[in-house]
Amino acid sequence: MRQVTLYTTEACPFCTSAKALLAKRGIAYVEINLARDPDSRAQLQERTGMFTFPQIIIGDEPIGGFTELLAADRAGRLQELLAA
């Protein structure tokens, strides 16, 4: 299974929803809270082209935020992304 990295910040309802969905599916993830690591925000934007939260990366593939995670889950693509 490919590693899931979840970039979050404080007081972010979409971050909370993403963590809840991953937990519900039993998917382990590494959380990087950028509220505590502001220097990494520029790296995240460079890596994903985005600066909104959360940002979810599966393996080396940025998939987007909570909306994209939810869409992948509902379409049955989430497990495919994890296995690829």
C-alpha cells in the first residue's frame, strides 16, 4: 500500500473530514501540520501547485484536497490509488 501524506493546518474543517474519512476506511496516513511548520508551506505549494488545505498525496501523486479524496472514495478509485 502506498503511503498517504496529509498536509493540514489548524481549525480546518476539511482537514478534519479528510482524517475522518481515512480513519473510517482504515487507511493509515502521515499528517504534516503546516501551522506548526510554516517553512514547508512553500515546499507544499511547489510540490502540488496548491496552497489550500488539506492537500493529500498518495505515494508521490498529489490528489488534491478533501473534495477530491471524497470523489475518489465514492468512485471506488481510492483503493486503486493506494495499490498503484
